Amino acid sequence: RELSAAEGTCVCTNHFRLEEHRPTWSFNVYKTFDRERILRHKQRSCEAFDLADVHAGLHAANQGDQTLQTMIFEPAGLRLHLGIGKPPSSSRPAKKLELESLLRPK
């Protein structure tokens, strides 16, 4: 079963998915559909889909030297978990960035 945004999780890719917005080049070059499929499978197979599960799913979907950044957003907590550095960026722990001061200035 897929969880909806209202249930606490969203799976997305960084490529256009709507037919009318797709460029003419092949999505298979970047394995967009493979990555989304892996993440959705991970989402459905976990009772409690937590940060470690998301990170494991992103690493399972990595594209080797092409995975330059890995990001997990926690919108409710205004947090970003960011992996950057030597590819694949998903192969190491992500750095937690607190975004509240940027997104909710006092």
C-alpha cells in the first residue's frame, strides 16, 4: 500500500512525470522510473516508514557516480537530511540541517 502525503510520506523524482511535460529524450537514461519504483516498494514493505528506511531506499536506487546528492525532507519538522560528496552520495550518513530559522523567520 502506498502512503499518501496526508499519511506522512511523498515519493518523488527529480524528473518530469506528466506526459505533457516530458522532454523528448529517454527517461531510461536516468532510470527515473526505476528509482521511483524502488522507493515505492520500500514504502509499501515497511510498517513504520522512517528516516532509515527512506535512506536505505534512496541508496538502493542510487546511480553510482551519477548520484551527486541525496536529500530527505521532513516538512513538518522543517528538516533536510543531505548527503553530498563522493558519489554515490547515498553511501554515507546524511547531515541534518535545521531549516526553521530560514523558513519561519521570527
